Amino acid sequence: MQKRYEELIKIINEADYNYHTLDKPTITDQEYDKYLRELYRIEEEHPEIMRDDSPSQRAGGQVLDEFKKVKHNIPMMSLSNVFNESEIMLFDSRIKKEGINPSYVCELKIDGLSVSLRYEKGKLVTAATRGDGTTGEDITNNVKTIKTIPLTLNKEIDIEVRGEIYMSKKVFEKLNNEREKEGKELFQNPRNAAAGSIRQLDSKVAAKRKLDCFIYHLPNPLDYGITSHNEALQFMSDLGFRTNPNNRLVYSVSEVLSFIDEKAAEREKLPYDIDGIVIKTNNIMDQQSLGFTAKYPKWATAYKFPATEVLTKLTDIIFTVGRTGQITPNAVLEPVIVQGSTIRRATLHNEDYVKEKDLKIGDIVSIRKAGDVIPEVVKAITERRTGEEKDFEMIKNCPICNSLLEKKEGQVDYYCLNDKCDRRNIEGIIHFVSRKAMNIDGLGEKIVEDFYNMRFINSIVDIYHLNEHRADLIELEGYGDKSVDNLLEAIEESKNNSLERLIFGLGIPHVGEKTAKILAARYKDLDSFMEASLEELTSINDIGEIIAKSIKHYFGQDVNWNLVHQLKSLGINTIYLGANVEIDKNFEGKTFVITGTLSSLSRDEAKDRVELLGGKTSSSVSKKTNVVIVGENPGSKYDKAVELNIEVWDESKFISMLNNK
């Protein structure tokens, strides 16, 4: 983790310098966002390794020595980013948890260069870039060439405002056409062109570039008696600043989402580039109440439009085995956001697919995702190769059982033909999570097989490490935040099960559900059970020599002993939580059948109580049945009991008998 953290800092610092200082970006915005989010996640999970010079502690790049340095009276902070509807809802939820019923101002996120403008008595005195958020670069001379920035305001007032300098699409196209004719390097995009223009030492060059500016922020509105951001925008407009006419005041998160949909549809028709929507809490007092983190304001965020095709690194190619034995290569990717979803894996279909696309491990690759379709690797960006990439090699043996793979005639796929391919391990996991064992809802047979093939689960211990793979799981087809969180919650809840479920789940030969209950009630904790002697075990009612020897053999193997201790270290309960009762003569040695619906407890709970008191349960009525417990709508079992003259207890009598103990 430390090594990856240091690597991320190096990548981001280099990207910041190339982007903000040299105006020559070497990676895409989505790649930068991906690395930054990974850095934030590591720092959140491992605050002990966070460095004081981490990119998360600053909001930009270095200041050029050629420009005079300007200290911002009020820091120019960056905004946090959100990438999908659920993250927008979470932003809204966090604000509401503070007791605030917010209205929001939605603004177009102009893809340009941030600027701070300071006026004294209505005259422009200083224009500065964001810089590192505290100190920026003095670009006053160049800013004065921008006609949409007033040199004199409509009122003699001391004020500082923030905005975005940009280049229109039309001007950008004309500029690149001219540069192409002159044999000069073309600008990559309007944002890059605007940044390069504003940092020209010769203001005449900047003047020719015909830059524009929208003003969007008043850092100290209360000083002017302004109590809302919407009011601040109008105030700045009245002073002569150009504000964006597309801003909108909304009163719910659903209106925020509607605004995003509307502007996303209009995006291509706009005369300038936008890369998202900024969402700001409107009430200034609410803003002050919410405050700031070290990196950004808590009262605002920026929704980034999803990219349909993005770049990331192919870090590995792994192989999975399908239910039919089909072998599929899968791309393991550095996490990247595609259309609002974080993608970490993509299918590579088969050997021919990988070879046709000339994919190498370590390549920078283009990823595409359309709607809910599984993401695919489009191509390798061969010009980004460093020579350290590794060629793809199709495996010869099954990744699960090591059997030799076969390629069927006329087909492109390889198959594992071993019918017993590691089934014992998978079946053991399926048994462990089953309803009568650890009862982990959401881990059915097919899901266990899928997770096993994807290497999320190789043993029952790995079940309790699935939370470490949450980000991977939510990207699997058919999954999502809610279903994965429900699964992880069920896994966590299973740690609280009583001892008998764990004993049964271990799959000790000949130890069934009922035997596990008897053993758990007798020994009370797992250690005592594991250390029980053969003689002691055989002395227990219903535990014969075969079961006792099986138990001793199981715990006599190091692999099983180690397994139990790993489960204990994960916080799984090893104590019997059932009722500590003595055997009751009304139940001991008797066979009970439960029929109908009980209102006070479930059928399984009723069976547990009967067996704990020394009774046995059966699913059918016969001459060997001693008591039939009858709930609502008992059916034919009640009739059979009457016919055979078997004692019948209604629910009231049954509960009364239980309460005796």
C-alpha cells in the first residue's frame, strides 16, 4: 500500500506540473481524476501514511518564476467531484443530516482556467490564477485584454470575485487552423489553449486569442449584506460582470438531476466546452455552517459528465472457468470511471480476441461501455508503450484444477473437461453459507461458483474478506451498491451466529445439524469442543463412536485447526448462544411433529427449542410420534394424530411447556 501511495503522489505531481505549469498535459482528465480518487481512498483508509506534501493538500500546481506571485486573501479551493446519481444523492443526504433543508444553484462547469479578480473603488487592480490555492500568478496584464472582464465596475466598490477564463469553440477552431498553416503544434482542446494564452508574457499574444470569462463566485458575500449565492450572482451581474445565463436555482435533488439531464443533452450545442455541472448550496449561512474540509467546501460539489470511452492501464490478464468449463481471459484494469461506473475488469472473450487487438499486460488501453453493457477493451494505445509491457500467453492448464485444457474443433474457446474440477472446495463453501449453517443470504450456489472462479473466494475464510473487494463486486453484471452492501451486511451478521451453526458449517463428516446443536449446547464454546477427548464425546447421548472419531480426526488435521483459528481471528463468534436449560422430562426422548403456522415463533425456532430440551423432531406423523404441536391451518398431520390417538398440543400449551424452563 505504501509503495502504491508513493507511486500515486509521483504520478499526480508530475501531471499537475505538466498540466498547470507547462500547459502540456500528459494524461487525460479522467486518468487524473482516477489517480486522485485512489489517493484520497488510500489516505482515508490509512491516515497514518498520509504525507504533508500530498497532492490532496493542495489545489493546483507551481507558480512560474516569470510571473509575480499574488497571495489570495481568501484561499481558492477546489471542488469535490461526483460521478453518478447515487453520489449526488449522497451529497444531498450529507447536507440534510446537518439539519439543513437546502436549495441549490446549478451552474455549468466551464472547462477553462480559474481566475481571481480584485477591484479597488471599482477599478481592476489584480488578476491572479488559482496557483496552489493560497498563492497564484499575477496575470493582470493579460486579463485586461479580455473584453468580457470589466476594467471598471458600475459601482465604486472594493471587491474580489472568482471566475473561469475560457476559449470558445469557434475561436479554438480558428486558432488551430492558423497554427496548422504556420506549422506549429496544435492545442489539444480549448482549455489547453486558454491556459496557454493567459500565461503569455507578451499581453499582445493574449489579446489576439480572444478569450472570454464567466464570473461565478463571491468569496465574502456577507460583507455586502448578501445571504444567498443566487443573490450574489445577481449582485455581481449588476456590477457589470458576465455571469452565465444557464445558472438555475432549484429546490430539490430531483431538480438537480433534471438540470443535469437537460444540460447534458444541450452540451454539444453550447458555444464553449463544459465538463460537468457545479452544485452549490444556495443559503450563505448554510454554507458557513457546513464549512470546509482541508481540500474543498462541504457545501458544493462538481458533477463530472461520464466519458463513453476512457483510458486506463491493463495491469493483468486472469482466467475464469465457466459452468460448462469454458475458459475466459479477463482484463484486470486500474480503476476507471466509465459513464458513472467504476470499472476494474472487462471480458477479453477468448485468445483470438486478445491477439487481434494486440493487447499486452501493462498497456494503456481504451475502455468503452454503452448503457448497461459489460465494458469492453477497445484497443491498446501503442504509442504509450514503454517497452516494459508483457506479451499475452494463453494458459495450457485449468486455473482451478490444473487439468490440461482442450480446444474443441471449429471453436475459438478452450475448455476444462475435468468434471471434478475443485468441486469439493466449492461444495464446502456452499455448505458453509447455507441456510442451516451460517445462513449468509445472497451467497447462493451460482454466486459462490462465480466468486470462486473470479478468485474472490478460495476458502471459507475468504468470505469474510469480501468487504475488501466491494469496489470490484459492484461492477459485476447484475450487481450494484445495494445488493453488494446487503451481501456484505449478511456476511458481517453471520459472525454473530451461535456456535452450533459454525460447527455444522465446518462440514465435519457425520456431524449434522442436530448433532451440532447437541455438541454446542454441551460444550458452550469451540475451544472446549475441539479439546474434548474421544471417551468424553462417545459418552454424550446420540453421539456414537463413528461421530466421535470423525470429530477427533477432523481437528487432528493442521489445515482444519488453522482454519478454525483464522475464523476466530476474524471475529466469528465461537460461543453457544442458545438457552442454557436442563433437559425437561416433558421433552426428553420424545418425538415431536410441528404442523400449521405458529404465531409466536418460527418453525425452525420451535424445532430448536424442542431439541434443546431433549426432544427429537420429525416431519411426518407415525406411531413413533409422541406429540403433535398444532398451529393455524394444520392440515392432514393433525388428522393423522387424531387417528393414531397421539397427544396434541396447541400453541398455547407448547409455549407454556417451554416457559417451564
